Amino acid sequence: MHPPLPERIAGLNWGVLQHSLNEDGYAKLPALLHEDECREIIGTYDDDSYFRGTVSMARYRFGIGEYRYFAAPLPVMLQQLREGLYPALAGAANQWQERLGQPPVYPSALADFSDHCRAHGQTRATPLILKYETGGHNCLHQDLYGKVHFPFQVVFALNRQGADYTGGQFLLVEQRPRAQSRGHVITLEQGEGLIFPTRHRPVPGARGYYRTMLRHGVATVTSGLRYSLGILFHDAE
């Protein structure tokens, strides 16, 4: 039997993850989800009762593929991911705020942050499952959904790169002021996660910290079928 998911989250080495976020702008999680859990999440995809909406990327010129937003209340596993990952990420977010000369504004509990979203008219759940077939991709973008947004989000690979699909690497592109963009190409194994910035991050410069803007996407899937899970902590309008 696997240890309960909240225990696995609590056992993460947040010191190492924080260092990676500060140095690289992103941090890889070990295989937090087991194979059977990944299959369980994939298995929800064709059951409309789990979802509040479906988006065809091609229709909006977002890319080629499809994603579905989970409806509230979220499945237990997704709620545990959201509630378990949030507190440490809120601490990291407040540290980034302070580096940029801003007050720490993110509460330590997800419920309090969700109340803040609701006060600004953001009441719709944002966790989503994404599906890409051969030729699918996701254009570079940011997931904001309203005035309030949380500085981090997490994506999990639900099936096997190199076995279930090829290509489809995660893309993260950072634009520094008056400089060329820097790109990261990141491969995730099944069950692994990636923490990355929703909009921007602090970078040290000659006169202190400054903001760099980031966008993310997915490279073209060259064969097979790729599924991933996105965990966002702010809700949508």
C-alpha cells in the first residue's frame, strides 16, 4: 500500500524545492503520484460528471488538444494535492513578494486564499486535465483567470513519456528586460510534478531584485497520447 498522499506531500524536501525555485525559477517534484493514481485521474476524462467545462485549443488558437476543468467539489486526490502543496508554496510566494519590495499577502491556508478569490468574483474551480494526441501542442501562455492569481502552479505527468507518447516536453520561457528570452525544456516521468511561476519571478540584479515574465506551454506530441494534470490555486471568474 502507498503512504497516504498527504503524508507524501508532507515528506517533500521543501528546502531543496525552495532553492530550486529561487535559482532556476522552477522545481521538479519526485513521483508524487503512483501509477494507479495516475490511471484513476485519466479515467475521469470521459465522465462528464467530473467537469464544469471543456476547451478545444484549436478553436481559440491556443494550440491543438483539449482540456477539461474539474467541477467543485474536486475529487479527493485533487483536493489533497491543492491543500497539501499550498502552505509551503504560500511561504515561497511571500518570500518572493518581499524580494520585490511587496508585503507578504498570501495566507497560510488554502481556504483563506479561496475566500479572497471569492471576494473578487472568482468562484470557479481551475484544476484541469489536458489531453494531447499526435500533433498536439500548447502555445506559450499564462493562466491568470482574473484579478487574483497565485504565483505558482503545478503540473503532473499522468502517463509515460517514451512509451505512451513521444515529444510533448513541457516548455518554460523567461523574458528578462532588455535581454533575449531564456527557454527550458523539461521532461517529466509518470507521476512527477513541476512547480513553476504563474506570471513572473524575482531575479537578482545589480540594484536588487527585479521581475522577469514567464510563459509556459507544451511541445508537439510526435506520437501517441499524452495526459497531464494541472493544479492551480486561484479560482476563475
